[in-house]
Amino acid sequence: MCFYHLEIYFFRRKDVPSLYFGLICFLLAIRFFVSGEKYLLKIFPHLSWGVQIQLEYLNVYLLLPAFAFYQYSIFPLEFQKLALRIINVFAAIIITLVLFASTLIADYTLDIFELFVILSSFYSFSLFYFQENFRKRFPKWKTCLWI
């Protein structure tokens, strides 16, 4: 699915949502690769525990900005650029902490990031639901499926 949407973008450069959706799919595929069964450890058995944790956290932290860009590319009138910047700056700060701080500090960033994801989700849902354009494009039954 990742490569399909990236291919759509490369053939139709104006279809930017396909690029972001392909990126989201790619990040999710990598997430399954580095967590759970940890296939990455089977390929690289001497990978340190700290690097494994960093890869898992970085993958999670990159998903929120990718999803925000995806939403902005689909709904440019509804999704504000200020919200996009706040999400990107916050994610950049957290990613920098994970890359350059100890694993103990990186572990604390996960709780803060989860709270920020919840707040971003509420913003996203409320912004889209209460906008007139959104309600015209998506009836109530489609909104329930979107949740």
C-alpha cells in the first residue's frame, strides 16, 4: 500500500495526499519491523538496546507530523498552518531529545507525546466537525465512520 501511494504521487505530482499517506504507511511498516517480533534484531543481532528504543520512539514521533501533513493536504482550508507548525515544532523537539538524550529521558517523552497526540486529535476532530465545509462534504454517518 505504501509503494502504491508513492507511485501514484510520482506519476501525479499534484496528488500530494498520496505522498503523505504513502509515508504514513511506510512508517507503520517500519514500526511493525522494529517492534513486536523485532525482525530488525534478527537481521542485526548486535544492535544495542538503546538504538532499538530510539528507533521505536522515532517511528512513533514521526507519525504525528506525517498525519498532520496528510490532513493539511486534504483539508487546506480547515486545517490551520499554525496548528501544523505547532505539531511539527513539538515533534522536532521530542525527536531531538530522543536522538541526543539518554534512554531514560526518551522514556519520559513518550507520556508527554501521548498527551499531545490526544490534544491534537481533539483539535483535529473538533476543527473538522464544526466547519461548515466539512459537514457539507461528509454527512453525519460518514463522520461516525471517520471517528
